[in-house]
Amino acid sequence: MFKFLIIVKAVLELLPMIITAMKGLEEIFPENGSGSLKLAVIRTTIEKLYTVGKNTTLQFEELWPAIETVIEGTVGLFNKNGVFKKSISAP
């Protein structure tokens, strides 16, 4: 249970920065089908910074599934409410 609370706290502390990163990447890559690229950029960025921070309480691999779930839920909510305007890439 203690590790769960550490993960929740970490994700909630990261959430504003994650949302900012998501919105920035959405502006750069607005086309449909680029979600996996944007997710990879966010994961790599957080992972590298997390490693530099040398957090010994949690391994990044323990934290990432929760972050990924929050990102997927947030993207779904943003898409549903029109925060992310989808563009169709030209053939």
C-alpha cells in the first residue's frame, strides 16, 4: 500500500508538466496517428530526467504504467472535449 501512495503522489506531482508536454507535442504533431510518437517522446523525456534525479524510492519501470494510464485517460478526455483538434494528414 505504501508504494501505491508513492506512485500516486509522484504522478499527481508530474501531471501539470505532463499535460503541458502533451499540449506542446499536439501542436507540433497534430495529425492523427502520431499518438505513439508523442507517448514515446514523453516517456523518454521523463525517464531520462527521472534517472538523472536518481530517485531511489521507485524504479522508473514501477512508475511508468501509472503515468501511461493517466496520459491515455487525459488524451481521451481532451479528444472528447475538443481540446486536441485533430487534423487529417494529406495523402
